[in-house]
Amino acid sequence: KILILDFGSQYTQLIARRVRETNVYCELHPWDMTAEEIRAFNPSGIILSGGPNSVYEEETPKAPQVVFELGVPVFGICYGMQTMAAQLGGKVESGKVREFGYAEIRAQGHSKLFDGIQDKTNAQGHGLLDVWMSHGDKVTALPPGFSVIASNEATPFAAMADESRRFYAVQFHPEVTHTHQGKAILARFVHDICGCAKDWNMPDYIAEAVEKIRAQVGSEEVILGLSGGVDSSVAAALIHRAIGDQLTCVFVDNGLLRLNEGAQVMETFANHLHMKVIHVDASGEFMKHLAGVTDPEQKRKIIGREFVEVFQRESAKLKQAKWLAQGTIYPDVIESAGSKTKKAHTIKSHHNVGGLPESMHLKLLEPLRELFKDEVRELGIALGLPADMIYRHPFPGPGLGVRILGEVKHEYAELLRRADAIFIEELRNTRDASGKTWYELTSQAFTVFLPVKSVGVMGDGRTYEWVVSLRAVQTQDFMTAHWAHLPYELLGKVSNRIINEVRGINRVVYDISGKPPATIEWE
Ligand code: XMP
């Protein structure tokens, strides 16, 4: 297995995902992991990530010395290369200009890292690679024992190696897809240089996870809060595969779910997968507590608190339960290098179904803790969950509670559910020129209920009814997002259908705000 030390680059998680795509297990840890922890991890190779610092500033992050003393291969990327160079006796200087974007570099000499990997060859027979650069500083003198293995004009030391110690480093980013051969280079490092076997794959993972769950749980009973989202669904299916009816799922209908969502969850889990699922209709209770509340953060708190209440009450009925299962995934548990220094400012308190209190006295079972989202999806498909559920857009924990602006009422939720179902249906049914549906082409799409009435005309009559807004965004990480340029025909059809089919709504608008400055949800 590979250890990745994180120096705070925005791309660090991508390195881990690329390594895992080569069927090798890896973990991400902050750069200041202790020597003891590193030895205990017993890596076959170590990757040093990029990061925002300059090695010549005071107090900059450094790789623990043990990294260079274990006798395992080390691969430095960007800042990882710079700190490797500085720590091993080379020199790093601030570049006059930042190099950002595509660059072509030329491989030179022979190196185990690049041999046979190239985009094309020049007249002299040197391999040329298209790579993605993003750096200000660069290495200007190699440490003893190293030689240059790739360069170009802007970056004479674009890559370096000490083959005898198996230390390699590149100034560019092999983990981003803009570096065409990036995955081949990472695969070369982990397979050929570190000698890792390709033993990280889904069928083996399922078999191992099943064994592990059985060993952990024994004959005890487990409860799980099923939301219908990807993570809790996959966790439920995996645990059920391991321990069958020792698992009971609790599905809480808070009255803020999408159209037919409860029925679909029961159909998939209870009827199709034959799992024990308790369907709790708590919508009345949620609505009662939300009555009169208009502040978004207040609404989130109430919905979160109510969920815990209902879940605890239901689980108290399961006297045998000793375990609480949760769909925590790897990005939720990674302690990032960045989070140590700055604490992100709370814009919205993202209540997640996760935060159940310790007072429940249950042991935690989190079988997805090692997996990235795309691996969770792959696992879900392998476990036989429907693709529609696995590739569904994210849905916030507070559900329609934050999509009904201001006070939440049952009547509003009913209208919104129907309008939203029409929008999603049309997105799923309309394709662009490439043949993809607009549902696939957008990252998140939904309808927002605006508690304002406007005047309309229908037939001979005047109407005075509610307004909804459609929202559809495209994003990689949900931190920034563009509004989707949906075709006018599609928007027109959705608008017509909603106004004709959902009595009570007479106006549909489209939200054309990006994030920032707007957020994806309206509350
Ligand atoms: P914003 O609105 O902050 O949304 O741009 C970014 C992503 O987070 C989701 N979101 C939430 N998810 N509980 C959740 O579980 C919440 O309270 C919450 N608020 C926003 C939002 O749907 C989007 O995917």
C-alpha cells in the first residue's frame, strides 16, 4: 500500500483516487504524520503531494526525515518535489513568473519513471510529454545523487530522479487529467517502482468487507438510518450482504422528501433486496415543529434535532441493537493538511444524518470509511442497487425544508414535490447532441418554492398563485458552480407542464446565478 503525505494541495485527493484506479490501496495523511505512525503504516512507497507553501519561507512543512530513510521509493509532486530537493541538499528558488497551464516537457536520459511513456517523440528520439504545471517556485540545483529526467525551457528541472535510492520527483501534476500520461506515470511508480500488486478491486473488496463486518459484529444486531442517499444505501446493502437480518434499517419520512421517495426506498430495500426496513412516517411531527419558523439555520437545526429524536425513539424499540451503522465515506474522515491551519467559515451548517449522539451507547459500524465517492458508487452497482439511485444528484439532509423559502407548510411541500418531479423527469428525458441526458449533464437540479403570489390568466379567468424557480448547476466540487445553460425548448416544456399540471402554481422562473456569489440551494 501507498502512503500519500498531504501538503495542502487542492489536488491531493485526486492523487489518491488515481492511485486507487490503478488497483493499489493508498491512504492520505497530513504531512506531519509522526515517524512512528509512518513506520507502523509500513508503506511500499510514499508520495509527497503539492501544496501552497514556498520551501524557503520560515516554518514551512517538511517531509518527516524517516520518509527518506525507510528504503522505500518516494515520489514528490510539485511542492513535494521542492521539499524533497531542499531537504536532500538541492536548491529551490522563486520563479519570476508563475507557470500555470499546459506545458510540453522532454524526457532525457533513461529513467524508470518515464521510459516508454510519452505522448510523442521528437526528431532526436526523445519522448515528449504534455503536462499540467501550476507552480511559482522551482528547483534550481539538484541534490547530490540526482539527475534531470525531464525539462523544458521554463523549467530546466521539470523532473528529477535518484534511481539508486528510488527517489523520483516531478514539477508538474500527474494526478490531473490535463497531464495525458499522468495515470501511466503514477501506475509506473506504484506498480513497477514500488512493486505493489493490483489487489484493490471491488469483488475482492466486497469479500473482505463482508468478512470484516461479520468478525466485528458477531451475532449482535445493527441499526442504520437509511436516507435513500447513495452512502447510507450502499452501506445498508453491504452490511445486509454480510449479516442479513441482523441489520434493521430505519427510514424516517420527515415530510420533506421528493415525490414517491418513501415508496421507492421501500420497493428497493424491502421488496427487492428483502431487507428489514422500518418506515416511520413522522411528517406530522416535523411540520408541527417547523410551524412559524422562517430562519434557514433555525429550520436546519429543528430538522436535525427532530431526526435524532425520531431515530432514537425507533431504535430504542430494537432492544437487541448494539451497533449503529453509518455511511461515512473517506472524504469525511480525511484530516486535510489545510484544515489544520484554517478553519472554513460556516456559511450553512450542513446538518447530516450522521450526527447521532453518543448517548445512544451503540458501537459504530462504518464500512465505507475507506472509500471515495466513486468507489462507493462502484460498490453499490456491484451489490445490485439500481443505477438510478447510485447516480442520483445529491439531496440535502433537510430536504425540501430548505427549498421552501421561509415557513415550511405541508401544502407548499405537496406543490413543490409535484413541480420538481416534472422538472427532473424532463431532464432525464431530454438529450443534448452528444446523446447524454440533461440530468447527466447537470450536477444538481431541483425546484424551489417561492412563497409569493403573482397574477396570471388561464382561459378566461384571472389566477393569483404561487411561483417556483428551477435551479440546475454544473460543478466538480460543489464549492463553485455554474448555472446550467439548459435549452430553451426544455425550459419551455417544463414551465408549461408545471403550470398546466400543478394547480396552484402559475409562474415558473429560471435561476441564472453562479456560485459564488449565490449558493446552490436558496437557503
Ligand atoms: P450550497 O447551497 O451551500 O450547497 O451551495 C452545496 C451543496 O451542499 C448541499 N447542502 C446541504 N447538504 N445539508 C446537507 O446535507 C444541508 O443543510 C445542506 N445545505 C446545502 C447542497 O444541496 C449542495 O449539494
